[in-house]
Amino acid sequence: MNFVYKFLSLSLFSIGSLFAIDQELAFEDPALLSTYQDLVNEIRCLVCQNQTIADSTAPLATDLKREIKSMIEQGVPKDDILIFLTDRYGDFVLYNPPLQANTLVLWATPIIFILIGVATFILILRKYTKQS
Amino acid sequence: MIPEIGQFSLIIAFFLSLTMAIYPIVGSLLNKKELLLYARPMAIGQFFFIMISFFSLAISFLLSDFTVSYVTYNSNTSLPFFYKFSAIWGGHEGSLLLWLTILSVWTLLVSLFTKKLPERYISLVLGVLGIISSSLLIFTLLTSNPFERLLLPVSDGNDLNPLLQDPAMVMHPPILYIGYVGFSVPFAFAVAALLDGKLEKGWASWMTPWTVASWVFLTLGITLGSWWAYYELGWGGWWFWDPVENASFMPWLAGTALIHSLQVTKTRGLFKSWTILLAILAFSLSLLGTFLVRSGILISVHAFATDPQRGIFILALLSLISGGALFLYAFRARTIKDEGSFDLVSRESFLLINNILLIVSVLVILIGTLYPLFLDALGMGKISVGPPYFNLVFIIPMIPLSLFLGIGMHASWKKTSLSKLINKLSLLVLLSIIFGYLILDFTFGVSNFLTLIGFILGLWIILSSISKPAEYIFSNKLKISNFTNKLWGMTVSHFGMGIFIIGVTITSTYSIETDRSARVGDSWDVGIYSFTFDDLRSVSGPNYEAQEAAISVFNGNNLITQLLPQKRIYSVQQSPMTEADIDNRLARDIFVALGEPLGDGSWSLRVQIKPLIRFIWLGAIIMALGGLISISRSLSESVRNKYD
């Protein structure tokens, strides 16, 4: 399970706007910087109306960004930071919902829909090519 | 007095629309022709009285009549004139009235421009529109009356939400609603065909201009909304997969699918029942969208419970209109037979792929949008579903869609020789890949694989679109004079789609987004540009006070512009608003927003360089233009017929 989630979250498809750079919060190491950017772009600002903490200038978001930065500098891995944040604020804080019991349907449906789509295409095509 | 006139007109309109709903449908069931004749006059009458009602509310706003509760909550005496008018749709009740007003206009247009169509069929179409209209009218009258008076008079109003005090927000809701509500027309055409029990010949052709016209408005409406969010919300993003955005995007995707399946139905007489289903789906998603946005359920499922009357009414309406249509469809779809066949490699086959991929993307967005609500309602936890999820699940169907789009345009109906198609397109594929790589490498630098794919796909769609008319110009057999408006429409729309994809790809990868603190006198660099904080001053607007920063932007030693971002405090609601200032060129935007004062004279600032972000909206506008071109002929013909 955890493997699938990691694969999905790391997959090359998760584009978004990943290039937010906080000048004051800049990192020397590009790897740390990209971890930071990934994180602030998928954490919800809880006092805002549907914004990431990267997008928000609310004091809570700024504090959280600073906190995330210091954790990264102390060498805390990304997954542990996410666990820390969900322990404090709940799953609601994650814009990228983790794969777990109550999100199983959410993550399974796109795959099921695509399979149904492919099956539908084959069935319809067979119906119309047969007629000739 | 004026609010009472408005309310009374709304009641009259309700009875007229009820008559419009009942008489034609009963008339066609009992085969009584005289009952059918009620439909058109009722459409005109309904339009007349809803207009009176709409203008009564407008006058109440313009006169700042604070005895009307809705005016009090959404306006203020110091509100500028234009915003007093647009405040009509600043809240739930007025939005519903706008919705009804637009529906009555569409209904009137249907009754005026369909004189050549079979009387029985058009009466049924108007009857279905009457069902929609009367159910929304009774909903408005019983639960969301915009004319309700206040028991105790107040001296001044609560003001319009400052976020909505913006020129784009004056335009955005009406244009979006014209699109949303316009899908009621193809819906009515489809349901009327089901009621009628037979598909009239030419049915798909009658429906097409209405569908495309609504789609054009919906496209422009969504574009305006995205543009507004970009400069007004203060964070420089153009799409957030917010439920409100998704609510408008889902009908757009379904409408796009409908336009494509209509081509198959019109040209080949195939996919008839599927086209009907899509027409039902597109409008049902519009209805769902309207209610998702307006019921308050998106903010919290508990908002639904605090006003159970409204909530239950909404569910009843959705099940009556969409459920009723689907019920009818389940009974009648079987009797609709398609005659004909096509090959694996054919236009039909590619349009089928288009439809399946678009509907898959509608469904994944629908699940992603509603899932947190269901989970919360069932007490299974509070989660967020945001951009990381939607980007992933949406981009998967979009990659094959873009790829097949370019091929499908060049496939012929029924059967295409695969080798001919390969001959025709292999050069284009090669050019897209080579130039895609080279251009990206020279301009921004190839930094990640997905960006490269996105850029190549965008270029591929553009080249494939352009080669369509080029083929007619350079061929010996084909003449460009045979390149119909419909073909031009297709070419232009798809070209716009290519521009859009390039804009999205480049902006989301190569934007530079920075937050910093600065005080007057500071200078710093972002990307190739230098910024200087020249001045900070206080400015007064008609109903707000603002702090305005003056920030000069240099490229080397050349002054490009001075940007004047503001932080406004609106006097009535005391809410701070960020007014970003943007220097826009086709190639890039320089976006500066003023954040919060940090105490020691310095301010937090958001400075962003967004390459090709204009391509996103430009692409969407070109798509809409293509739609307009494709129906320009039917539009001019129907207007000519009207006055013959």
C-alpha cells in the first residue's frame, strides 16, 4: 500500500506549480529546495479558503513554512514531516490524499474508469465494425 | 412597491412556465394539437415577466433600497454604480434570478428561431424548458426570494463582497451562466425526442448550433474566471481545482464531448442514443454545478443541514430534472437504432476515443470533487483533495486525447487507409518532436520529461491543425473554397487548444515565484529582472483606503515599467484585499503583489515571472472563436429566415 502511494506521489505526473521559491527561505542544496517546494505546494492552509501554504500569506501559513524549513534543515525526511503535520492537523491538511482505508475508493476509481473506458471502446468498436 | 412588482411578476412567470410545461406535453400525449399551440406564447410571456422581475431587483439595487433584505446584504450606498448592478448576482438569491432570466432568454430564442421545425417537436422542447423553468421558479419563490423585505429598516447595507468588486466579476457570472444555462436547450431537444418516441430527421443538426453557442459562452466564462482568480486572489495561480472551478469545468468537458458526438450523429447517423445521454449529462452537470456553488455545501456539508429546506429542495429538483430524464432515457434508448458501420481507423473511431477520454476525465473530477463531502457526511473523516490528485488523474486521459486529436482531424469518415494516414502525418510527428525539443532547448532548456511531452503535444496539435487548411490550399484535387466554416471552426478551435497546452506546460514548469520582505529603497533580482522598491503611499478609492507600493522593474539598465500593487481595506467589511499589479507581454507576465506589513517598515512581497501564461487564456479565447466560426453560417441563416 505504502509503496503504491509513494509511487503515485513521486510519479513524474505530479506537475502542479512546483517552482515556488521562497527567497528568504532559500536552500543552498537543490534537493532540499525541491523537497521544500513539494511540501509547501501540497499542504493546505487551514485558515484560508482552499489555498496551499505556498500560495497563502496568512500568518499561520508563514509559520508553518518556517517550521517545515527548519525540519528539512534538521534532516527530517519528507514522509516524517507529513506524518508530523497530519498528527497535528489531521488528513485535512494534505492536498494529496494518502492511500488508506477511507481513500481507497478515491484512488481506485480513476483506474477503474480508465479500464471501463478501454472496455467500452472495444465493445462499441466491435458492434460497429461487425455490421459491415 | 418595486420589489412587490418584481415578486408578483415572478409568481406570474411561474404560472406561465407551468402552463408551458404541461400543455404541450399533455397535448402531444393525447394528440390534441390545440394544446401544442400554447407553448410559444407562454415562452414570450414568461420572458416578459421574468425581465420585469430582474429589472425590479436592478432598480432596488440602484436606488439602494435597504428595506429589501437581499440588497442590504449585498450592497452599500458608497458602492460604485457598476458594482451596484453586478451586486444583483453577488449572492444566492440574485444568482438564481439571473439564472432564470438567462433561461427565459434562451427559451424565447428557441421559440423564435425554430419556426421551420415540426410544431409537435418544438412544443415538446419548450415543454421541457418549461419544466426546468417552473421548478427553478418555485424553488426561488419558496426558499430564495430576492425580494424579501426586512422587518426593521437599516441605514446602510453590508456592501458587496470586495472580491467581487472587479470588472471581470461584473462579466464573469452572466457569461458563465449563459453557457451553463444554454445547455438546457440541447437537454430539452434530447428529452423532447425521448418523449416524442422518435428522432426527427435533422434532429442532431438542429441541436448543434445551440450546443456550440452555449459552449462558446461557457469557455469564455471559465476563462474570465481563471483570469480574475489570477490577478485578484493575489497568489498568481490560474487554476486551483477548487470545487467551484470544477463545477464549471465538468459541464464544459461534457459539452465538448457532446459537440464531437453530434458530428458523428449529424454526418453518419450513428451514436444517437449516446448523443442524447451526453446532452442530458451536460445539463445535469450544469445544474449540479449551480447548486454545488450556491448551496453552501462546498464550504461545509453542515451548511446543507443548517438550511434543510433549501437542501432538500435542491436534491428534489436534481432528481426531478436529471433523474426524470435518465429514467425516460432508460425506457426509450433501446428503441433508438443506429444503422451503419465504421472501421477501426476512421473519424468515427477517433471521435469515440475523444468522447470516452473526456467522459473519463469528467468522472474522475466529479469523484475528486464530491469525495471529501461524502466522506465527511458519512462521518468517515475529513480529507482534502487538491491539485496533486487532480493534476495526476486529469493528465492521464489528456495525453492520449491530445495525441489522437491530431490524428483524428485527418482521418476520413467510415474508413481511412492506415498507410495513407501514416504517410500524411509522419512528417508532422517528426517535425513536432524535433522542433519541440529544439525550441524548448533554446528557449527555456529541457528540464523534465513531462514538460517536453507537453510542449511537443501542443506543437503537434498546432501543426496538425494548420496542415488541415494547408492541405486544401496546396492540393490539386481540393479547393480552399470548399473549406467550410465547420472545418475552419474545427481548425481554429484545435489550434487554440495547442496554444493552451503550450501555455499550461511552460507556465507550470518555468515560472519563478518568490516571496520576500522589502522596504522602500531596497533592490533585488528575480530571474533576469531587477526590482527597486521606490515608494509606499496611501491612496483613497470610492469605498476603500489603500497602501500602494511603487516598484520599478529593470531589465539590465532599462526601465521596463513601474508596478503599483495595492493592499486595500474596504471601509464597510474591513476586509483586506490584495490588488496585484502585472506587466503583461505575450511572452511573460511580471506579477507583483503586496502582502502584509511586517512592522519595521518592511512589507512582504510576492514577485513572480510567468512565461507564456497569456497563452492559457489566449488559447481558450481562440477555442471559443473556433466554435463561433463553426456555427456562423447557421446563425446568419436563422437570422435571415426570421426576417424573410
